[in-house]
Amino acid sequence: MLRTVRVTRYVTPLREGGSLPAIVEAEDDGLYVLKFRGAGQGPLALVAELISGEIGRLLGLCVPELVLMELEECIGRNEPDPEIQDLLLASVGLNLGLDYLPGATMFDAAARDVVDATTASKTVWFDAFVTNIDRTAKNTNLLWWHRQLYLIDHGASLYFHYNCRDIGVAAVKPFPAIKDHVLLPWASQIAEVDGELRAKLDESTVWHITSTVPREWLQESDGPTAEGYTEYLTTRLRSSGFVDDALRAYAQLV
Ligand SMILES: Nc1ncnc2c1ncn2[C@@H]1O[C@H](COP(=O)(O)OP(=O)(O)O)[C@@H](O)[C@H]1O
Ligand SMILES: [Mg+2]
């Protein structure tokens, strides 16, 4: 179950991000990175962020705590910047927040940052499973914080939801984009971590996550139901094609 907290203050936009996420303060005095339901990507990006983020956490990877954030109209009405005001007013209601990690730095392979083989292999396995295309050298969406590697920004994963007429077919489509994963060069243990990660996922653990997605996000979009996401993920798990995609990409790299 995710916590729900109320936004008390808009602090500052995070300009690097394409979806205009922002740092906000909440009633519990915590700072969060807010992903807006009213942003251009639409509510399905928040659905992906929630489901994939919680799956990553379940697999034992570090993901900042996710919370649902209640945004009230008064926050937007008091915002002087018209672009930000529009975004805030379009997002009144439930949004997604991530615990803000102060002082975190972006993982950068070009700066010779290195990751251990187990973490790299688990991350590649996870990103192949949730079809995350946003873990490239140019845009790693990996943060170093207290010497741990944190996974952020899963809004572009689970892209089947933009065109999901036949979930069974979509779930077994190849995922060649895994070849561009920034951690692939270190991912020498994909086959070894497969059993351990797979053992953490089944229909009930997946449903436990998909069923926490706010109904209004699903209703506002043309995407699948919570049952549809569960079917997609459990079918993927059974087929194992995503593990072969990752193994093949690694083999072609080394
Ligand atoms: N939880 C967090 N703690 C600290 N910084 C963050 C956090 N989440 C995002 N950021 C910073 O904000 C930037 C944009 O966030 P991201 O989730 O990647 O959004 P976008 O979908 O717009 O790329 C990140 O590249 C990172 O620098
Ligand atoms: Mg990003």
C-alpha cells in the first residue's frame, strides 16, 4: 500500500526532465519529486512509474519511496509562472511522488562510474521485464545516493499500454531496445539472477502492485485495466522471452 500525502508547497521545477517534474513539499515536511498527472505524457506515464517502480523495489533494487500526492487547486492558483500554473491546475487530484534524494548524482558511464555485476544484471533483467527504454548512456535515470544505485524515472516503461488490443500478443513481443542499456556491459550474471528474481514475482505479488494504481488514472486514459497489467506481466514472466532478449544483447556486446 502506498502512502498518500498532501502537497503543501511547490518548491522548484526540475528542468532536465522532459515531463516537467518538480520538487514539492508535503504535509509530512518531506520533499518529493512530483510527477504530474496533467503533464504532456498523460496519466499512463504515472501508471508505469508506479507499477515498474514497485516491481523494482520488490525485486530488491533501490527505488526511492513512491507516494500518492494529493494536489489542491490553491497550490496552482498561487503560482506566478503561467506554464507551471497550467500544469498544477491540470493536475489537481492524485499525482505520483518520489522521495527526493538530496545530493544524489547521476550515474555516468563516461565518467568511469562502475556497478557490480549482480546489480547490473538485476537491473537489466528488471528493465527488460518492464520494457524500460529509458536507461541509456545518454539518459541513465540512475542516481548514486549514499553509495547505492537508485533507479528512477520508469514513466516510459510498459509502453504496450498505448496500444493494447491484444495483451497476450504484446506481452511476448521482443524487446531489442535492451541492447542500449547503460549497464549491459557489466551484466554478466543475467542467467544467474534469473531464478532469484523470478521467485519474487507471481500473479498475486503482481496484482498486489497493479491493484494500487488509482482508478482515476486508468479511467482518464485509454489504457488497460489493473487486470490487464497483471495479465501482461504474468504472461511475460511465463514466456521468459525478455530474459533471452537480455542474454542475447549481452552476448552480442562482449
Ligand atoms: N527522487 C529523486 N531525487 C533526486 N533527484 C531526482 C529524483 N527524481 C528525479 N530527480 C532528478 O530530476 C531529473 C528528472 O526526473 P525524471 O524522473 O528523470 O523525469 P523525466 O521523466 O522528466 O526525465 C532526474 O534526471 C534527476 O536529476
Ligand atoms: Mg529522466
